[in-house]
Amino acid sequence: MQNPFYCLFLFLLLFVGVAWTEEGECRRLNRADIEGRLSTKTPYRAIANYDETPPKFAGCHPTRIWYIIRHGTRNPSEAVILQAQNRLSEIKKRILDQPKPPICSAELKRLRQWSWKHLNASEDEKLLVAEGEDELIELAERMQKRFPDLFPELYSPEWYYLKYTATQRTRKSAASFATGLFGRNRIHTVRYPPPLHEDPVLRFYKGCGKWKTDVDKNPETLVNARRFLAEPQMQSAVEQIRSSTRLPDLQPADVQLMYTVCAFETAWHRPRGGSGSRSSSHSVWCNFFDVAALEALEFFEDLEYYWNDGYGYELTHRIACPAIADMFAAISSSEEERRANATLYFTHSGTLLKLLAHLGLARDKKPLTHKHFASERRWRTSQIDAFATNLAFLRYDCDKEEPQVLVLHQERVVRLPGCPQDKDLCPLATLRRLYAKSVDHCNVEELCRVKAN
Ligand SMILES: *[C@@H]1O[C@H](CO)[C@@H](O)[C@H](O)[C@H]1NC(C)=O
Ligand SMILES: *[C@@H]1O[C@H](CO)[C@@H](O)[C@H](O)[C@H]1NC(C)=O
């Protein structure tokens, strides 16, 4: 009786074949083209380092780590959810109302089914999603494989100090990282200090009045991003979306909304099953973009973050000094004053970007402006500020040398400006000297004072 099975087999073959060609015709971009261009909504899997080989330095071994990590993939803000439920639903309707909608039938079906009704804008905003948990679990597992001595599988408060800010997304990120280290059944023993909304170390900018008035709430900050809207690259991106949707009146804000929704939906769903990079995007909204358009939208975001949270204004990165001071305290305090061997912080994009700028990482020679789309640049938020972005300082104690420091960004070794550029380890004393000015004169109260006038 193999006949029915044979028929089923043939049917499946046919079915798969149709699906493949269908997908082949539909697909404008593949996963890889999209995933790495989503700015701060880039899923960590697009940039993770899957090489778990432990770095080896003869005669030296790691004894402490200070590790600061952005929360993983989350839901959008309330404002974005509402815009998706309202404006984007309207755009969807206008695409579907066309006599012959400009997309293939498989995508048409997905567009018909698209909605964000499952999200409650006020309750679900910014919550960590399942993909975000996986990002942190897997990051912890890779770090533990690389540095088994630094990350023992048994939790103890003498060894580990974990802290998060007063938000669900960082709390769950911490719990997920702990799950990766200790296993699901043992995370209940982990002790956390009381979380703060304006943590002076984990979120130093929240309480900084001067940064808020001079940078964050200053309309000047977004001038370059705004000017880029009028540049030819952004204009052709908008034109491209107008043509692929056949909606000639779409505005830049509509295109940005489509990009944001494409980004979140792509980040939420990693490709499952064997098709790998062949699988098309999970977000129907990505299909309206070509690579050039994605890159223009990405550059707009790079400009925004450069000026709001990066190199744009000196004050923005100077106020990261409490975190740098805390790092030195964690890795260089004496045995008696030692808080823990592993300090793990779970925080936000705004903290990571300001820290990178304080350290001189991803720095371009000239300030980034709306004219620099076509120039090479190191400031790429998709690479330096994806979900679960992480920065580690590891102390190494050596047989014959003074203590050294290894710095990892996104699980890869980086050599800080001022440290030896021909080797990976930087002497702790050198590093401390480099940051003497920022650490010894870290007067946040004065830096952040808003002058009344
Ligand atoms: C933990 O840190 C202390 C203080 O620096 C150090 O003496 C000790 O060797 C570290 N433990 C391990 C196993 O590396
Ligand atoms: C969303 O949640 C809030 C608070 O629980 C509730 O009052 C509201 O009705 C919900 N909105 C929708 C659309 O379900």
C-alpha cells in the first residue's frame, strides 16, 4: 500500500515547487540584505560572533569582567504601535484597494492578513519579546564557552553582581542572560539590587538636566537628519516606495513608518527551518524596499543617533564618566574591596552609544552630516547598536607582566585609541592613565547643572 503515500509525496513536491517559484518571483530582497540594515532595531543575530574560541594570552588569565549589555529585541513604543495600527493600516487598505495591487499573490495574502491588533499600545509597548530572550540566553552561552573560568555555572553573590534598570525589558534580559549561564531551574537564586529608573551608572543621562535641554530636547540636534530628508538619496528612496506601492502621495514619514515596522517584524522572527538565507523576509513591509532605500533610511537613523547619543555634542559622551569609573572600580579594586568577579549590567541603547563615544570607538574623522551618505563611515548603528549590543572589559592577571585589559564590543576584540595597536591586551595602568581626566574629574552634578537665567 504505498500508493497513497506516493501520491502525497508527489503532491508535496508539487506544492513545494509552486511555493518556491512563487517566492522566487515575489522576493525583492533576501533576509541578509534586510537584517543588517535596521539601525537600532537590528536583531543581534545579524552581527553576533559565533566563533566561541577562547582568546589565549600566554601567561595571562582572566580574573574579572565588567560587562554592559543593551536589552534584547523588544516591542515598539506606544507611538509606533498606534501609528502602525492607524496610518499603516490605512496604507495597507489603499494598496489592496487597487484594481491590480503591485505585489505577487503570496505577498498579497500576507498583506491582507497583516495587522497589529494583537498589540495593546499602552500595555505591550517596549516589552522584551521571545527573540530578545533568546538573544541574551545565547550570548551568555557563548561568553561562558569562551571564558569558563569567569562565568562559573553555579551562581554565587560573591562572584556575580547583576543589575538592571527599572524596566521590564532589562529585567527580563538579565533573567535570560542568567538562564544562559545557570540554567532555567537555578535563576531564582540570583539576587539583584533594587532597580532604578535613573540609575547613575547604568543610565547616567536620565538625570542629566543639561543634556536634556542642550541635546535631547534641542531641535538643533536633529538638523542633520532633517536635512537629509531633502537629499537626493532620501528622495529617491521615497520615490522608490511610492512606485513599489503605487501610492504617489506617500510622505517620508510614511516611508519611515514602513521601515520601522519592517525592522521590528524582521527582528522578532528569526528564520526557522533549513532554508536559511533563501527564506524571504517575514515582514511584508520590507518587500516594498530595495537595498538603496533601506540604506537611506538607515543613514537617517545613523544621523539621528550620532547627534543625539554619540559624538555630536561633547557633553553627551562626557557624562558617561560614571560608567567608566564604575568599570575601573570593578576590575581594579583590591581583593578586600572587591564587589564581585563578574559585574553584569543590563541597560539601554542610549548608554551603550554614549559609552562608545566616550571610548573613541566607531569614530569618524569628520562629524557626520547630511552630506556624508556616500562616504565611508564607522558610525553604523546597525553594527554598533543592534539589540543586545554589548561591551566588555576583562581584566587579565599575568605571571610576568602587570595586569592587562581586553576589550570586547559585540563579542569581538577592539583596540582602544591610546592602547597598543599591535596587540589585543592593553595594560590596566595605561588604560587608567588614558581615562584619568574623565574618571578623576567626573563631576556629573556640575556637568549637568542647568544654569538658571
Ligand atoms: C576573582 O577576583 C579576585 C580579585 O581580583 C582574584 O584574586 C581571583 O583570582 C579571581 N578569581 C578567579 C578564579 O579568577
Ligand atoms: C489596552 O490595555 C488597557 C489597560 O489595561 C485597557 O484599558 C485597554 O482597553 C486596552 N486596549 C485595547 C484596545 O484592548
